[in-house]
Amino acid sequence: MPRMKPVVSALARQTITAAFEDLERTVSPADAREMRSCTALGHVRTAALDIEKQLGARQALRNMRRLAPLLNGLEHYAKVVDVLCNGTPMVSWIWSPIILILRVASEYVEAFEQLMKGYARIATALSRFELLSNTFSDPDFQHSLAVYYADILQFHKHAYKFVRRSGWRLLFLTSWGRFQRRFDNILDDLERHGDLIDRAASARNVSETRQLRQDICSWKEESLEQVKRDEEHQADKQYRSILSWLRVDETEQLSIYESIFEEGSKFPGTCAWMVKNGKIASWLQRKPSSNLLWLQGNPGSGKSVMSTQLVNFLRTSSLFVMSHFCSQTYATTTRYEAILRSLLHQLLRRNGELVAYTYQEYVVGKRLPATSNLEQLIETLLDALSDAGHTEYVWVIIDGIEDCELARQARLITFLGQIAKPGMHGGTVCKVLVSSRAHPIRLKRIWQKQVVSLSDENETEQLTKAIKLYASQRLRLLNERLQQLELNADEVEAVEEMVAQKAAGMFLYARLVLDYLGTNIFYSGDELKQSIHQLPETITEFYRNLLAQMLSRLDPRSVDRIRCTLSWIAYAKRPLKRLELLSALAFSSGNPHVSSPAPRYTLELCSPLVEERRDTTLSFVHASVKDPVTINPDHAVHEHGLASVSCLLAATTVFGKDFHQEPTLLRLVKGVHALHIYSTEYWTEYLFAIAATVHGLEAFPALISLAYSLTEALELLSDTRVSQLVASSGAVDDRLSFLDRHPRVKRQIERALWARSAKRLESEILEPSCPYASATRADFDGVSKMLDVYQKAVEVILDQDSCAGASTEELELFKSQFRTSAYTCRLRSCPRATVGFDSGLLRHEHEIGHAGGFQCSFPGCHYPPFRTKQSLDSHGEKCHASNPARKSIRRLNSASVTFINSFTN
């Protein structure tokens, strides 16, 4: 008589059903249809024979023997699942994922090998149980069995995701380790539940079985968390190494983005018209159309603010957007290679497998971050971004393309057009928006049909409405003044309209008008309106008037100091923070004996044209300010070089000895030496630039005198053993020939360059036994020694709650601006050489990328970097190889087979 099917607990049915639904959500619609057509184990055997024939033809049959026990076990597996699922159609999915996975994997021998190892362990697990009828009716036993079979479905899911990723063959060798941890965790869980089921089926000890079940649940939660932490830790280490290899510093982009976005977010609604624009709305949609868009407008029309608002809109919609903002304030952001590196590091942040591939192929493979390599890598990663059967959309926004190197603009525009071509990247659709002025000729030719022109009549009308809204919000802040002028609501609205019309689509002009209304005195509403009519017609004229008013009441010395301030803001190698700029102004006269930085009110006098950003760096209120501010760039280079050399000369008497004296710490907190990091990084660049001119250093007697004084002081601080080592290392910089007429200065510059070179850093990290690494960096040359002492002093201050002679506000300001100055990268020209890290450990991990060493990325491994890839591979095999012992396959006994068959009879 047929045995009745046992009553299945709700928890067991829910567990197995959830596992099936999870797998179904992962599978693409096309693959799902194919899987549903595979309804019998015979289909699986037939497909397995087809795979066997294919592998036989390629002489790769050595693993097919592992499939036989799996096929045998699946028959019993399906019958048990049929009971747990109460005969639902989901049972047909028992075998179909396996065939699809193996069919795809068989195209790549290494992948097939690894997946067959996993399925061999599943085969072992499926063949080990001796089920008893009096045990299956137990709800706890049913749940354990459901979890066990759900784990097998989880293995199918991850294996399917692996072989269905775009570009998985390319990424296999580098990303397999990440998947293997997931697979091993699932298989370990199978084995633990297998032990539990064995005990429960044998009913040896009920209490022991219950305790084991609880232990397994706890282990599973902890192990999954550990796998996640290991993956994150490994990806983080590799990601930081890649950033060092790229020499990319995201703080610049963050600073630019935040400062622009903050300006737009103060006045909500002023950019709302964009998403209603037909072309922009089409570009924002998740459709493989309207892939290119050019946002075109004049300076001051708000293009950059609009770009940040689009970035924010996409991010808040949980869509993947990459952006880059070119700014003349940060010269590095305008280089083509910098744009590629910026996009690349955002791509890598998206996916850990892409990180593993880039780390192995480019960092460990010692490929240079050349332009062609970066272009190729971006396209490769875009190809590999999408999951199985799902289209991945990527939005790219590049703002300020007109500021890029003129010689590279055409290549940038061509590359952006290339990645945006439909069908170029498999399942990834790339949608590109470029924001610029109207002049790039190649952009006109390629994207002439995808233009949103802010100077067109329709768009200008939208901008006029937006500017009126902006004016309304700004005028609310002046409400008390307007009331005193007896302006009613209609008259205030008329002022808003006047501002909007006067601006003619230029947000920047409207801002200047409203700043003017807020800082001047009017006796009547009519006077206020008349003043608006009399304002200059162009932004350039407006700036000239502001500058003239700023200087009109100053004596010649004060005018020169305002000019010096504007010169530093316009031509500094990087934006200076407040304390850095005040220190620069103090040293710009060429006097190394200053006792205090320039007073803060110096910056306040420049406020109509200059603003302080959130990161406390000083910049012009808009890039267009630089045009009417007539400053000679050559004069700026000389003045900045004078300040840098003076700052270092002052440091020789302060940081050439013990720094624990209170006067030294006080000078730091007050900001006297705030320019020290900047001077260390760029003093050689200034001397090279001036020496390369027609008249050379001889044309600047004050500078050359300071340079010789600095040389004499550095010779006393330098290690005398170094000269021969530097000479034997070869040329450090070809520009040293410009200093042939000044051999003593040349020698000190050569030492300083060598001390901060990649070869020196590599020797210190990877070969501590070599001659020039045996001495510490601080003993190598005078400039490095002073930097070392300076950074130790900064560390001391950061740990203090007070400083004798300084106020609490001064101490907190110093800490906020120089928190990362104690741990700067020791490689010259690296962005992190001036913007450092929060700890020495983070700096060390960063510098390994420069040194070219091979760092073990295994989670928790603290071995120092290896000199060669072979050494790293040997270390991995010796210390981190994971080869779990294979268990023998045990056949189900006849009693168990009869018991399972009775469920479906």
C-alpha cells in the first residue's frame, strides 16, 4: 500500500520556496525559459553527454567523472524537494541550472575545473544519507533538510551569476578567489548540515542534535559575516593600491563638487526646469537611446551647478553616475589622463571583482598608467559591469571640458563618444553628458543634434524664470531693508523681474547684482531700481568696477599686498588653505625672519572677489574673475618661489633641531610655517621654472641670494655619505642642467629630488638592506630631515588639548587644516604629498603602490611587500592555500532509496 506523504512544516516549505524564488530572480528571462523546458533528469543526462563529447574533442575530459555521482544524487534530491515543496512546478528547476552552468563553463577549462570541484563535493553530500521514516516527520529535521537543499540552490545561484557575468572569462583568473570563498562557505554549510541530518536520521541523541542545530545556525551567521568582511578587506587593500598606482586623489573632485553643489542647494527649485527639458529627460531615462548630450552655455550661466544637480538627482535615484569637474583652480583636473583616472576609480568603487582584475593585471602586472592603458581598462571594465541578462546603465557627466588641454580635447571627445555608442559594451549602456562653452569644434561636429543650448530662446526663458526664483529667495534675506524702503510685495516682485532681465540668462551676473544690493545703501526703492539699471552690462566690467572700488581707498603698499593675495589665489600650484595663504603672504617679501603670518583681515578686504570654501581653501568666486585681474604670471612665479625658499630657510633654524620647545609649537599653531608642506613640494619647481627662462636665476638677485643661503644651511643638515650614492643612481631630472652655473644649489636640489623619488621609496620599502635605505629618510637630505621634524611636531600638537600662548580657537583651526599633514606621501608630485593620510599605516599601504611591491591581499595577512610576483605566488600557496580534503562518495543503501521512493508513489 502506498505510503502517505508526510505533513511538511511551514518553516521547511518556506525555506526551500524562498531559495527557489531567489534563484529565479537571479536568472535572466531567456535562461528561465530554457530551464523550464528541461523537466526530466533524462534531459540532464543527455545534455551531460553533449558536454562530455565537446570536452572529449578538446581533450579536457578529466573532470566529467565527477558529474556522474551528482546526476545519481539529483534524482533522490528532486524527490525530497518534491515532498518539501508539495509538488509545485519549482521542482523542474532542480537540474536545469546545472546544465546551463556547465555548458557555459565548459567553454573555459579553468572555470569548468573549479566548478566541477564544487559539484563533486555536492555529489558527495547527496550520497551520504540514510533517511528513516520516523525522522522525516520531525519539523526540526524537515527544516534542516530544507536548509541543506537550499544551500545547493545557493551554489547554483552563485555559479550561475559567475558564468553569466559580462566578460567573466576575462575576469576569471582574478575574481575566482572572491567567488571561491562564497562557494566554500556554502559547501561547508552543506557538510555541517549533513552531519546534523545524519544524527537526526539515526536519532542518536535528541538534545545533542538540537544543540548541534543551534551551533550550525550560529556558525552560519558568523561565517557569512566573516566572508563579507574578508571580501571587503581584500577589496579595500587592493583598491588603495590601485589608487596609488593611478596617483589619483579624490579629495580634489570632492572639494570642487561640494563647493559647486552647495551653491545650488542653497536655492531649491532653481534647477528644476532641467528634468522637464525633453532632451535632458530622455537622457536621464533607462533606455538605450539619447546616449549623448551636450549642455552648452556662456560663462556664468550655471552649467556647473546644473551638472552637480544632475549628479545628485541620479545618485538619489540609486543610479550609477560617474562625474568629473574640470577646474582651473586645480590644474591637474584639466588633464586628459586625470579625467580617465577619475572615471576609472569611480568604476572600481562600483564592483569588487573589477578591483581584483585591475589589481592583478595592472598593479601586480606592473603596467604603466599610460593614456592608452587607461582607455583600454575603462572599456574593459564597462564590458564586465553588467550581470546576467540585465542591462546596466552608467551615466557619465564631464563639466568644464573647455578648460582641458587644448591638444587633448579632441581625443577626450572621441573617447566619450566611443564609450557611449550603443552595443559597445554588451549589457552595459553608457550615457554621456558634456558641459562646456560653445567653442569646442569637434564637439559641434559630433554632437550637434544632442545640444541643450542655454543661450537659445526657449532655454533662456527657462533660465530667466529660474533666475527670478533665485532673486526671490535672495531678496527674502533683505526683507527688513526692503520694508524700510517701503517696497510692497508687487514692487519686490518687480525688482526680481528686473534682476532676471538684467542677468539675461546669467546666474553669475544675478549673483553679483544681488550682492551689490545687499552691500550698498539706498534711501528709496526708486534709487535701488535706478542703481540696477546703471550697473555694467557685462560680468567682466562688473569685476573691474569691484576691483577698482576695492583698491581706491588703499595706499600703494596695501594695493601691492592685495595684488599678492590675488596672485596666490590665481597661480598657486594648488588651492591654499587659509593659514597656508596667510603664511605665504608673510614670506612673499623674501624675509625668512617673519614672526607671524599675515593678518586675517587681509583676506576680508578681498571678499567681493574671493571666497573661502568648505575645506577652508581660498578661491575666486568664479573662474571668470581671473580675466579682469591683471597679474603677470612670470612675476607670480618669481614671488611664489621667493616665498617657498624663504619658508624653507626659516625652517632650518626651527626644524633642524629638537622640536619639543614651546616656542616652536606655538609658531606652528599660529600658522607661521603653514606653507612648509607646500614649499617642500614645490620649491624645486619654482627654481627650475625661473632657471629655464632666457635670463635665468641671475635676473633675480634676491631669489638667488636666498637659494645660496638655503644651500649652506642644508649642507649642514644633510648626510655626507649621500652624494656618491646620488651620483651613481643616474640623472634624477633633466632640468638640472639649467642649474649648471650654480653647482651648490644644483647638488642640494638633486639630493632633494632623489630623496623623494620612486626609486628611493621603492628601496626603502622593499630593500631595507641597500646602502641608501640603511639610513633613515630624515638623515638623507636637509629638506627631508626638516619635513620629518615638522611632521613629528604636528603629531604632538594633534595630541594636545592646549598650547601655551595660543587660544582654543587657534588650536582647533590648526588641527582642522593640518590633521593629515603628519602623514604625507614621500613621493614627489603625488597628490597625497600635500594632502596626506590620517595615520602612518594608511600612508604605508598607499606608498606600496608607488614602490611597485607585491602586497599580499589575503584578509588579515600582514607580510611585508614582496619583491617579485613569483615570491608573492609562493607565499600564497604556502600560507593561504585552501584545499579541503575530499570525502569518499557513499551510496544510498537500499532502505533509504525505498523510503524516499515511497514519498512519490
